[in-house]
Amino acid sequence: MRILLGIFTGAVVAGCGLSLSVDPAGDAGPAPSAQPSTTAPAPSGTGTTPTPQPTGTAPIEADGATSDAAPLVDSGTDAPIVSADAGRDATAPGPVNVNVSYALGKDAKVYLFDHDAKTFTAGLSTNCPAGEETAVMQDGTVYVTSSDSRNLYRWSAATGCTFVGTANLPFALGTAFIGGVEQLVGYRDADYDMVSTTNATVTRLTNGALGTLRPAGDYARVGARAFLSVQTNEGSCPAGGDCIVEIDPSNGRPLTAPRQYVGLGIFGLAQSRGKLLLYANAQVYEMAVATLTLGPSLRQFPTGASFSGAGAAALAP
């Protein structure tokens, strides 16, 4: 995730893009480099704003459908695109039973978003910090990071946040099966890292996995498939809005060229009912995985939350 310009302290989001280094206030150690989106989020509160349009699509109708799919944008030199079937498990059960996604806000509260009800509910947030990233394991265990990307916590509805460890943690936190075991993973610049759920130790998995692309804010798995929001005006993601790419979760490399969504700053990614959820422009949008067609806004962020990340189990526990 990235840190919002004009809202959070620091030199510079998703959380969630100018090429500036982050130096969060109060961070005693070196911080990972992050490039925030140049698209400012809409104010939180009630009401709706127009749904941003993906590059090349016809206007979105009331039911979220479009008359034409957006073309992929590939105008730069990124990491080599591998087979679109790489990293997928055709036998994995569908994720449609997942209804709730999670996000730790800058107000130090963990929120649960119910996709069916289209509502946010604040959970028990004892000992939780102002948040940056959120990731959810397949068994339902929720992990969150502090806004300076230094401290990892485990969250539960019964106890709130429990400290795990301190490290220079990656942005765009999510999960992947590495060596047959589900792990926390994420990006620092173009590099793909793994984070220990025991003590927060960071291990490099793939140097330069993204090539010239940079994470915009977040990473999410929908079943066995994985998606990343990438930063506008970096690599082959044009200026004017963040992009979505499908990635191979085993090594973090792109499987597809970036697809841009003009005017959208994508701070967080999660999934629900087998669809991607984009936490962007202070709202939650639904996106069809098969076509990456952007649907209408489902809900605005709770006042004060200012999410820079989100997460949900890739499959139902």
C-alpha cells in the first residue's frame, strides 16, 4: 500500500504514482520505497461518485455491465510475461463462499466488510495500530501491519491485535502457497518477499519480479489466481490511473499486461463471492475476475478509516 499524499506524514498510495521514497514519521529503521498514486481518494462519507472507467471501455451501465471489454495496455518494458496458466490450480475449490473482507484503517480500527449486506462493521481493535496492510490466510487468520510498515500483528475478533514482530515489511501484502505451505507475501518495489507469521522475518523470493512495474497498493488471491494493483505512470501502466495485473503467486511475476482504470487510485484489493473488491477512491468497487470489468461502487469507506489495504481469504475456511 502507499501512503496518501496530504493525509499522512512522510515524504511521499493502495495502500494502496510519484517516484518518491517513503520515510514515515517515527520510523526508526529504514523504510521500504513506495510510490503513491497521484489520484486523490474521494472524501469518505455518504453518497456516491461516478464509477471510474477502465481504459477503452464504453460507459458502465446501471447493472455494472459494459458493451465492450477494455483492451490490455502494454506500452513499456516490464518483467517477462509467463504462461497465463502458470501458478493456477484447476482443482482448487471456488472462493464464492467468502463473503467478508477485512481492512485495518488509519483510525486503528479493524473493519469487516460484508459483501452481501454492503456494510462495514468495526471489530474489536484492542492494541491495533494505525494500519497499512491487511492479509487473510485461508484458515481465516488475519494479519495487519502498522502504517510505517514496520510492525506485524495477528488479529482476532476475540482479542484484537497481537504483536508478531518488527521488520522492514513489504507493501501489497497477501498470501501464496510457497513450497506447499500458505505464506504471507508482498512486494518492496519490484521485489517479491515472504514474511514469517512467527516473527515477521522477511525473506526475498524473487528479485525484480515486476521489472519496471511497481505495486500501487495491494495484492489479492481469488481461489488459486492472484492479482496486483500496479502504479500509474510506471513501466507499462500509463499515467492517469492505476492498473491491475494477474500474477503468478509462486514467484510474483506478471502473467498479463497491465489493464488501466483511468482516475482510479487502487489502495486495497480483496475478494468476495469470487469477485475482486477494489478499495479505491474512498469506496469499495466490485470487479468481475473473468473480464476484469469494473462494476459500480458498493459502499464508501467509514469516516476516518482511510484504508490503504484490504484482505480476504482466497477460499472459504
